[in-house]
Amino acid sequence: MKNSILKKLYNSILGEVLAKFHNKIFTAIHQPKMLWGYSDQQNKWKGKTRISSSTVFYTKNNISIANQVYIGHYCILDGIGGIVIGEGTQISARTAIYTHSSHIAIRLYGYHYSDIDEKEMSELFVEPVIIGKFVYIGTNTTILSGVSIGDGALIAAGSIVKNDVSAYQCVAGSPARIIGSTKEMDKKYLLNPEIRKWYEEWQHCDQSN
């Protein structure tokens, strides 16, 4: 009886109005937002950094984020081994950065894995990820522990990065391989003298503090 009344209400004009109102409110509450500003481990305010409200931080105190960084929706930052993200870097949606792996430890510890402090696991692979300045990381990228990415590099969408990427390299694929250079890509745009001035400015300036 109760379900029948609710069904009639749902199918009525009033039900339609209520559903539309409810859906708008629900969507507004749960939709991720880009948040301006970030306070680092030393409580230094990075006013031009933007991070999605849906970004997941694990061991946040081990994650260093400079100013003017962009981190898109639904990213995962695993800070167990430490992550450093240089100024101006952009990390697109659904990117995951991992600094530890339990692919050996899980079998060795078995049922007792959750009983042991991760810091005491010598079999747990833990290495930092270092990302330079003004790096672009495409959507759905996975960066594995121990990787360093140099300034001005470009990581194509969907890449799995398991090896270091030098400054200004373009990489793509699974595993990611070198496909070009951002310096070559940018040449035609640098014919504009004002753009060239801005381009050279960040290479010789540190505004992370």
C-alpha cells in the first residue's frame, strides 16, 4: 500500500517537480569542485594552486605541492614514499601517483599484513615520486613509485609511467615511451616575442615560495 502511494506520487506532476529539485540539490552537493589555494606542510599558503575536492590524499604530510599547480578531479596521491610537485604543473583528472607497492609483502605477510606497521615492512617497496616545474600530465595517467619527471615534460593521456622522464620529453603509452620533445613542439609558438619571454621566465625563476 505504501509503495503504491509513493509510486503514484513519483509519477505525478508534483513528483516530477520534487524529483527535479532533489536531483539538482543532490548533484550540487556531490559534484566535485575546484578549490583555490593550498596550505603546505610548513603552513605556507599557495594561493594560485587549484586542487579538486575529489582528490584523494594518502599520507598528506609527505606530499609537497608548489604554487600554481593544478590537480583535476578524482586523482589519487599516495604520499607514503613522498611526492614533490613543482610549480606550474598540471595533473589531469583520474591520474594516480603511487609511491609504494605491496606486490611482494602481501604474500609474505598473508593474513598478518594488516597487523604490521607499513614502516616496519622491509619487503614493502617505497620510493618517492618527483615531478618538476610546468609538467603536463594527461588524464588517466598512472605514475609508479621511484619515478622522476623533469621540467617542461609532457605525459600523454592514459600513460603508465614506470621510468624516469627527462626535462622536455614527451612520453606516451603503457609503459610510457619517448615520442618527442616539447621544445620541438613549442618552437612555432615561440616566434611570438612576448610568449617567448614568458616561456623563458619560468625556466630561470623559482616562485615556489
